[in-house]
Amino acid sequence: MKRAHWTVWLGAIVVLAVGGSLGASALAAHESFYDAYTRTPYSAAYAFPIHVVQAASPGWDVVLVVWSMLAAIAACGVALVKSLSCVERSQRAALLVSFAIACAALSAFAIIQSSDVYFYVMYGRLYGVHGINPYAFGDVTHLGDPILAQILTFAGKVPFEDPYGPLWTLLAGLQSKLLNGADLLWSAWSFRAAAIVAALAALAGILYALRREPESQRVQSAGRFAFHPLVLYECAVGGHNDMLMVAPAVWAFAIVDDLPLIAGILAGCAIAVKYVAAIALPFLVVRARRRGWLGAVLCAILAIVIPVLCARPFQAGAAGSQALASNGSRFAMSFEWLANMPIFGAGLGNVPAFNALPQVPVFGILSWARIVQLAALSVAGALVVIGALLCLRRYDMRHVWRSVTALLISLPSMHPWYGLWLAPAIACEGAWATYAWWFGIFVFGCYTVDTISGWMPAWVPILATCAYLIIPIIIARMKRNAEASA
């Protein structure tokens, strides 16, 4: 049977994007929005041009429409990538063009399940337009900025401070300055566009990293990354800045063998966008030592200097540290959340585990919940150290993916877009590619908490959390065992 042309599957993805947008927006129009716990006025966020659908009641209808669309896109994406093997000329060009078209279609999505892009607009305008430090500010209602005035109807008079790295804030400020005359719709959409450009750059980086592979295998591997629904949705719809961190990190590893100093600069850019990228630095340095230890040391120095230099325009010490510490106190949809349930249930969440223990900087009181958090982070840190030492003997990217996964599992709160940190592993071969693909699928279950405020049994988010923690491991092991016995 003749395989369908790749344009057929691309057309199907575009149709699904349009249909999903229309269906989700039609259902969201009949929702009510209120978070009884935080008292956040999500109804104001829904009134924004790209409607924010968070804390929706009932909410399930919107989530099921989005999940159904994503499932169909996943199937079409797999088929599209397979059909690229039939392209007679440049498969890479077909892949890049089809990915860009699919992202463009999804960027017109009428709703968004996270309000982050509007905070991006706010931080960008505070710094780029008004010259205010977004890491330390107070009441900004006096600025007379009509776009900020719209956002503040949701964010409040004193929103939480910028939790992102200084390079991202510099770029957001520049972006907002260039778009100073644009309305809120285009200001928000521009962050979708930025995420799409970063995703295209990451895809190009993966293709370059696989340059020694046969053309067909190279495109198939990169295509699995490109047309994974998590990559498409969280970049083109969510507009999250995680891919702006991932793209330079991908390129750093792609060129480190030949250009270790440039790789160090790129790694520094990734860290300066989001500090969590530092977890990959030891592995990059170990890889860079193939050109000599001097190049490896300089690679590390450059990676550290870049975020330090980017933070100099801001007066708040380590840019984003206060907001990061605040985010580290929220537990939701994570391993730590599950482990701390009995602790919070017993009323011991904020009680010192031992009276003799002093407070710890950033973490504060060493309660049992904090001890669980520190233990999880310690395991993640130990895996980084052990993996880097093992790579000194024999370099293996599996140690990188293991460390990134440990970091994800050690987070106090999980969101679907964090899965983008592991997404490049999808382009690899073997069990880690399988694990990363399915992790990116099941992590969408976190939207049960992000989107829904209506009636929901307590076991639903617990089940969704267990699903992304456990099922990808089972599937990856089953596939590895099947390949070993074949």
C-alpha cells in the first residue's frame, strides 16, 4: 500500500489545530473561572485577547478537547515523520518547512492554559519600556501603561517578581521595546513566535548533531522531536520560554567537539535564560576536554560568566532568586507532592522536624516536607556528579538524560512545559528516546490541576502524577526487553 504524502499529514495537523482551537474556545465561553484557594481572578485573564483558561469550572470539557486534539496530532505526527522517508530531494527542508507550518497553525490557537505569556509581556514592558527592574518592584499602576493596566486586572497591583534568568529578561525587554506600539494580542503572540523560532533553532541543532547519520535516519530522529505534541503545543500555543533555554543547550552539545569555547558561550546563554540549564554544564565540560583541558576549563568559565554579565543591569542580586525560592515552596503534581501528602495531612508541613535544626538559606525552616525536598535534590545532584565522572571514562548521553530526568522528578511542582527540558532525548535512539516521548505525553496530565477548578475527585491528580512518573518507565523497559529478545 502506498504511503500517504507528508503534506497530507501536515494538512491534517493544520485542520486539527483549527478544529481544536474552535472547539476549546467555544466550550471555554461557557465556563466560570475562580480559584478558591488563591482567590486569583482568572475571569479577568479569560477576558484577555488570547483567552486564559485556568481554574475553569467545569473545565473538563476544554481539557478533553485539547487532549483529543493532541492525541490526534501525535498520531499524525508519527505518520508524517515516517512519510518523510519517501521524499526524493531534501528531507531536511521538508521537515523544517512542515514543522514551521504546523507551528504557525497552532500559534493562532484561541485559548491558552497558562497565563505565563501575559507575565512575560508585563516583565518585558517593565524593563524594556519603563526601565523598571522586574526582579524588584512594587505598585506599578501609576505608570499609565494601557497594556500593563489590562494585565494588572488579573495580576493585581503588586504581581510576583520575575522568576526567570537575566538573559531572558533582557530579550523580553528588547522584544517589548520593539513592539511598544502593539496591542496586548500581538504583544502576547510575539512570545509564541519567539518560542517557535527557538524550537526551529533546536530542531536545526538536532539535525546538525546527527550530521554523521544517514540522511533518512537523521530526519526520522529529528522529526520525532519536532512533531511531538508537547513541542508543538507548549511552544506554538503555550509560548513558554523553556525552548529558549533548550535551543542554545542543544547547539552547545552539537558543536562542543569542534568549537568548545562557542559551546561554552551557548551553555551560558541557556543558563542565563533559566538557571536549571546548569545541570548539563558538567557533561558539556567533560565532552569539551576532548580538545584538551584548557578548552574545557575555558568552556566552563564562559558558561558561568555569561549569566553573571547578563545580571549586571539589575540591582536585585541574583536575578530571579527570590521568585525562584517562592516557587520552590509550592508542591503540586510531583513526586515531592505525593511524598509530602501524609506530612501536610498530619499538619506538619511548616513545623520544624527537629527543634535543634537551624533555618537554611532559601529553604527556611527544615520541616519534614523540606527534608523530603532536600533529599530529592540531593539525589539529583548525586546523579549529576556520578554521571559526569562516568563520562570521564566513556562519554554517554544517557547520563545527561538521567540527570535531567532526576531534576524533573525532584521539582516540587510539575507543569507540562517543563517536559521540554527532556524533549531533545526524543531524537536519540534506544530506551531514553522512548521514555522521553511518553513522558512528554503523560505530563499533559498536569493540566488537570492547571486548568480545572470544578469538581474533581482527589484521586484524579494523584493518578495523573503517578502516570507520568511510572508509565513511561514501564513502556521504555518493555521496548528495550523486546528489542533485546528480538
